[in-house]
Amino acid sequence: MTKERIQKFIREHCSADDYTFSISETDSHQTRFAQNAITQHIAGPQVRISLKVSFGTKSGNSMVNLANEESLLRLIQTAEENARLAPEDPEFVPSTGAAVLPKVDNSSESTNSLSPKQMVGIVQNCIDRAKTLGATVSGMCEKHHTHKFEFTKNGFVGEDAHSTFGHSMTLKRGEVETKVSYEAKDFASFDVAKEFDRLAAQAEVLSHMQSFEPQKIAVILRPNALEELMWFMIWMMNRRESDEGFTPFTGMLDKECFGKKFSLYSTLQHPDLIAPAFKASLPNKETTWVERGILKNMPADRYWAQKTACDAQNAYNIYIPGEGTSEAEMMKMVPRGLIINRFWYIRFVDMKAGELTGMTRDGVLYFENGEVKHAVNNLRFNEIPQDVTRRILALGKEALASPYAVVPTILVEDFNFVDKTSF
């Protein structure tokens, strides 16, 4: 069924007082490989159709994965039954009305036209390179194109599409195992030789690892590591939770609670970033979250915006401007330190204080007197991200960390490592 027919069908058959309908169609190709052999290629479309309805302030949801009349009737009937059985929702808000959406371009022709044959060729290239090193490589090469259509009874209509390409691989040689991953909107920016060289370099350095004790020490956080910290910090910037006293940002709007070198935006303008035109029936817009250390805005849902007369807005991507300092220059700015590629298993320790814990992964390098000396074991940290921004000594040039984040490498003093990890 076309989206016009679906829209007409829902309007004719849904008897609820209000509704929000969305359909997401994704066409994916995924080439899996393990231990130097291609093991599987998965291809095909997936459809996710959801409907939220309400009778008064009682709401119900339902979901199906087929866009035919029989499935849509079942979708409507189930959502309406669920709504009638539901309790009154004290935080109910009506669906959004008509809105002007920003013009965005989140699709990439080079990604959409990437063929399975090309994907298999990329994987075979990696396997051949691994064999020359006496190593095995495993991972996945993938591309996705997603089209989303959403409308409400009150008049909102939104349509958007985006593309992503991803390639991840883990190299194992002897006792050394390490991983790199790449994800972008545009396949044309991917260089398989460059990515494999990065992987091989990590493996080589890790083969000469030395023990390192946890301590406070200067760190160079590369873009992937910084992005992983920033998403957790943004979740803590939630306007409602902050207004209710559960985060470190309570009462901090328009105040300096970050370092003066630090700014944070969500932008529709950066060509490398996916910037959805809307999220949850709400148009996205250019937003300054932090400007030179001052907290300017906080994400808020429509209920809290209505209750407190603030703006309803989403943090839909991350842009942090850099200053262009190279890693080589950063290493000369402090006597010694660590270079961090990535973090993982990040968890909240104290939401009110903003404290997180997590572990390093994929290679930690020790440098001294401006030179990398050797790799060290992985470490666990306890840190407060907004405090980290106050200790920034230098910012590198911003770079693509993921389709949703362009951020710089940063040099930070006294990063707090509290334990070693065994993996």
C-alpha cells in the first residue's frame, strides 16, 4: 500500500479520539565474516508499523510488520482495545498538529548504490590482509536505507529517509585481539586500506603491552571515546529530571557548568551528520546546548514543555567544534599520559552528581616526553563528564565519530582511573 492509501485507511477505520501513526521501512544488506571466511550475507526489507491511539486520556499502542488491510485492521483494533483497558494518563498530551519541517538530506547515493558484490570485495580485502599478518579477522560490513513516514489525527505529517554504512572488524593474532569500527552516512568516505592499517597498528602496539596502575593522569580522548561519554552526559541534561532535582544540572540553565573551551550543538547543517527532520512528531531545529561552558538549553519532551512552558526539543545529533591541535602537539603539552581509543560498559554511578564508570577498550597507549612508548592494560574509570570538560587543555580538529557525532580529539588533565580490568 502507498503511504497515501495507508493514511486514508487509518483515518477511515480508526475511531479513537486521537492517534499517531508511523511506518518505518528499512532495506539492509549485511555481510558477516569470521576467522577469515565469509559466513553469511543477509539482505531484505523490514517494515515496522506502529499506532498509538487515545480515548480521552487513556492511551494504547500496537505494532505490526505488514502494510496490508488485514494487518492494519488488526493494528487499529489492538491499539483501541489496549487504550480502553488502560488507566487514565495524568501526563497525557494530544498528538501534534501541522508543522513546518526543516529541509534535510540524510541519504547517500554512494551508500544506497553499494552492491553485495562490492561488500563481499571489501570483506575479502580484509581477509587477504589478515592472512599476510598470520592473523584472523572477523566482523561485518553493512548498509542500511531507512524511510520513515508519520502522521497524526491533529494534522502532523512528516517524511524522512537516511542511509548508513558500517564496517567493523576484530583482528586476532596469538594472544592479541583488538577491534576497529567505522560508521558513516556516506560510503564514499570509507577507505578499507586505511581502516585495516589502523587495526593492524593497534594489534602491533598491543603485542608489546606493559602493566599500568590506575591513577589520575592526563589523557588524550579520541573522537569515539569522547562521543561515548557525551551521549551519557546529554541523557543527564534531561530538562524534567533536572527540574525535579535528579541530575547535576538542576538550576544550572544559563550558568557556567562546563569548561570555557567546551561547546555542544545539535545541527541540521553539517554534511557528514544525519539530522532527522523530526523525532516523535516534533520538528528538529538548530540547537545550542552548551556555548563556551554556559548551559543554554536542555532536551525536554512535550509533556514537560507544556507543564513548565519550556521548549520541547530533542538532542538528535552531536557537534562539538575543535581548535586544531594535533595529537603530537598534545603529547608535548604534558609530561606523560594515555591515549584512549574507546570506552565501553559505561554505567551511571550517581545520577545526581553526574558520575559515570566504564572501561577502556581497543588499545590504550602510554606516552612520555612527547612520544608513544608502549601499550598498557585496560583500565576502569570513574568520572563526571561535565567536570572533564573543565579540565580540557587542548582540542583537536573535529572528526566523524559516527553518523550522529562529529567531535574533536581532546587533551584532559587528571582523568580518574580507579582499577585495572582483565579484558
